[in-house]
Amino acid sequence: MNLHELARVYLRIGNTTFGGGDATIAALQREFVNKRRMLTDEQFGLLNGLSRITPGTNMIAFIAGSAWMFGGWRASLAAVGVVTAPTAALAVLITDAYETWSANAYAGGAIAAMTAAAVGMMFAAALLLVKSQWRRSRALRAAVLVTGSFLLSWKTPLSAVQTLVIAALAGYIWPEPEAE
Amino acid sequence: MNAFLLYLVLLKATCTSFSGMASLPVLRNDLVEHYHLLTDEQLTRAIAAGRTGPGPIGLYIVCAGYLAGGIPGAAAGLAAMNTPAFFIILLLKWLGVRAERPAVQRTIRSSLLAAAGLLIATSVRLAESAVTSPLEAGISAAAFGLLAFTAVDSVWIMAGAAAVGVAARLLQP
């Protein structure tokens, strides 16, 4: 598959799949593992696992890594560009609309409600993060890390980065019990 | 702040997190508390705008960059969102099997759990400015429930919230 064709596949899937990163990764799995057989299950598993330990957004890391396996750095840069640039442009337009229309009574009502919804979704994102790491055998560890980082942020002048470094060090030193 | 410096500030947030929204506490620390480039209200609106269309959850960084520095700021946000993704190539090339080491895995798991704690603290702070009426509290709780416990897409949650917001204004005496 040439670079142009590859970019078209990423453009189509990356910009038409709603539901966040996991939905997009699932769509890419269908396309590259099941349909086109360009990735084996093992390669998909490796990419999926590594994308979760790559800093930043997992889905973009998955795209960068999978495209690199297909066509090197150029393919990787092209795939990330075609997936994120159009959605970023749309996000800027939406942000602009929020700012422009917030003075209008009805638009202002809609924006205030969507902003309140965004807050609820942030709490949900925190819960989903905890759920993704939750194992009964590691419950104490999870509770200490979540509560500890909350308290460090709430009660001390430590920055978020300092708190994350402390948590990472604690995680490195504190052995995990065997998974059930 | 020029676009390159803004890029570095946003990059600090994306490079120190392992999922889309986990970068929020670091971002708020810098843009709201340290540099005063955004208010909490603007940051919350950036998050709402980022969740209104398709794309990754971390897209709010572009919206925050736009509010902080216009189009160059949005470009800085896009670059900061994308840059850490290429670390996966280094991981594929050089780390390979070592990424599966228990110490590496548990360090990352700890960072994710700490990010959740930080995200709760940040969400509480943002809620103080964004949720100011019983109606907004209800919308916020409904959005939480729908995203956490159902498969409803965030775009539909945003559309529903907007409809409720407009209806509330129409029904206002």
C-alpha cells in the first residue's frame, strides 16, 4: 500500500469514528488486522500495549506506531497529520463559536449546559482511569495512590508534575501483589 | 507568550500523562495558576469544545492553545498533542520486550492512578466555576453517569446538554 492510500485509510477512520480513542483503535484493528491483514494479532497487541505506555494520547501513539510499521517515519508523520489536523481545525471552529455566541441568551444557555456536562465528563474520565487499572488484589495500592495524589494536589503546594513523579517512584518501589 | 513557549508549556502537560484527560491537572497548573493565560471558565469551555466533535479526548489541548494564543496557539496545541505519540517508535525500536517488565508496568500504572486523583482535584476546582445552579448540577451528574456507565458517545451527551440548556432559557419567565 503506498503512502497516499495509507493516508486515505487513516483519514477516513480517524475523522469519522466517534467514541474516542478505543473506538478508533478498534476500527483500525478491523481494517488492518481483519480486513487487509497488514498486521498480525501479535503486532496489534504489541502496538496496543506500547501505545498505553507512551506519554500523551494513546490513540495518536497507536496511529504513529502502526503507520511507522507500514512505511517508516514519513508514513507515521502523514498518518498522525491526517487524523489530527482536520479534527483540530473543527475543534478550533467550535471553540470560536463558543466564544462568539456566548453573549446570545440561548446560545449562552447551551454553552453553560455543555460546560457543566464537560465537568461531569471529567469526573467520569477519572473514574474510568481508575477502573482501567482496578484489580481486587491491588485495591489498597490503587486507593492509596488515588487518594494520596488528590490530597497532595488539594492540601499542598506541590505541582501536578511533582505529584506524578512521587507516585511513579512509589509505584516503582512498592511491589504489586500477585494478580488474582 | 509566544507560540514556541506555549508549545513547550503544553508539551510538558502531554509528556507527563498517559491518557487524554490526564494532562489536565498539569495544564491547569501552568495555564491558569502560573501564567494566568486562561481562566478556569475558559479552560472548562475548551474541554467542552474538544468533546463536541470527533477526535481524541486530548483534543482539548488544541482548544486551550487557541484560547491562550489564537491560531498560532492552536498550532502549538496540535504539535504538543502529537509530539509524544512518536515516542512509540523509539519504544518499538529499542524497548521491545523491556516494556513488559513488571517494574515498568507498575510505575506506569501508578502514574495513571495518580493522574486520576489529580483529575478529580482539578475537576472539583473547575466545577466551582462551571456548575453554579441546580440545573447545571443535574446536567453534570447526568453527563457523569452516561459517560461512566453507558456506551453513549460524548457527542450525544454534549448535544443533549445543549438542548436542555436552550430549553431552560426558553422556559425562563
